[in-house]
Amino acid sequence: MPDRGEERVASIEVQEDFLQHVEAGQRKLRNLSIVTLAVAVLLGASYVSQILDPFVTGQSVVQVNLRDPTLLVLEVLIFGLTLVWIYVGALNYLYYTRLAKSIKQIRAKEDELLKRIEG
């Protein structure tokens, strides 16, 4: 029958494995959030330039009427989706940044606990 010390060591090892898994996932998803934000910002800038171009340059007809209300509504809707994409990317980034801080705090408490145990 294992004693309490062995159970605690096993518990600490399981928690360590879990924490390493969370850290690895957190880094990957945080980087993915950064890439998502960058792409969404570029798309948003592209859509804004397409919407403003006919008003800034004065050119209203190329192959299509750039001031066509249907086209403008569609571009504004796509731009709205891009803003939602930016919002979701920013929320994910903030979540994983907070998760990283929490992991650092857990690591610090773990180190403090090990120092108390060792002596």
C-alpha cells in the first residue's frame, strides 16, 4: 500500500504533466491568435480602401458601378464580419495572455512549495 508521500509525488507529477500540456497549447493558440489578428487587420484595411476608393478618387465606374448600393452593402457586411473576426482574435489573444500569467503564478507557487519541502 503506497504511503502519503508517494501519493503526493504522483499527484505532483500528474499536475506537472498537465501544466506542461496547457503551456504548450497556450503558446500555440496565442501565436494563432496573433496571426489571426494580423490577417483580419489586413483584410479590414483592404475593405476600407475598397469602400473609400470611389469617393476619394472620384472614379465611380470601372467595370462595375462602385457606388452601387448593393455592392456597398455587401462590402460593408464583409467588413463587419472582418471586425467580428478581429474581435474574436483579440479576445482569444487576451485569454491566452491571461492564461500564461496564471501559469507563471502557478509555477512560482510550485517553486515556493518545493523550497519549503526541501528545506
